[in-house]
Amino acid sequence: MLSPSFAWVRLLLLAPLAFGPLRADAESPLTAQVVMTEFAFHPSTVRLPADRPVTLVLVNHGQLAHQFETAYLRSTPASVVGDTLRFEAPGIKLVRLQPGTVAEITFLPRTRGRFSFACTIEGHREAGMRGILEVR
């Protein structure tokens, strides 16, 4: 269990924190904001360019905790930054945000295609809290 100072976001990693900083060309990351509410993501389709660093800014405007989970990030090196946390990992299973909190996920999308994402808290996906991550 995470300490209270990290209660706003619970991160489950698939591998040890063993790699260095994300590497990409000198371009600054593009930013895409995804707002979480009951029970939707806004926008529900997030379009990202391939081979250019991006930062997904997750904002929980809901009254409940919400999660962002996509199989795409399970094997994609990424960094996650929040008010009290910064880490880098070779893959992320999910990011959980408490109401009123923000987290940033920075990564380099390389695989093109359409990938689903959802809030995997029980009942949230079924209530419509899902979307598509489209990498072009």
C-alpha cells in the first residue's frame, strides 16, 4: 500500500524501475489533456502522432476516483509526474487519480493503430467510461 502522501495516485508497474530517462529527438512533447468525469473521458478519442514525444495530462474532475488503463502503455517506456511523485518505468499498467487531482504521463508512441483505454474501477467501464487512443 502506498503512503498517504501518494494516496492521490496508485501506480501499478509491470517491471522494475530500471531504465533511464525517455529518449527522443530535441522536440518538446506534444500535450493532450484527458478529463475524467462520471462516467466518461473527454475527449473519448485521443489522437497522437507516432515517433514524437507526447504528454497525456489526466485530470479527474469527477467526484469519484478514476483510473486510466490501456494495454498500449504496458510495454511502452513512460514517466509519470504528479504533485508528490515522479517516476520512470518500462511499462505502466494503470494510473489512478483521486477527485480533483492531475497526473502527467510522458511517452514516445511508436506503434501505430487504435488502442482502447478505460477506467477499470468496477462498473465504470460498463457505465461508458472508455475511449480510443489512436496513434498515427
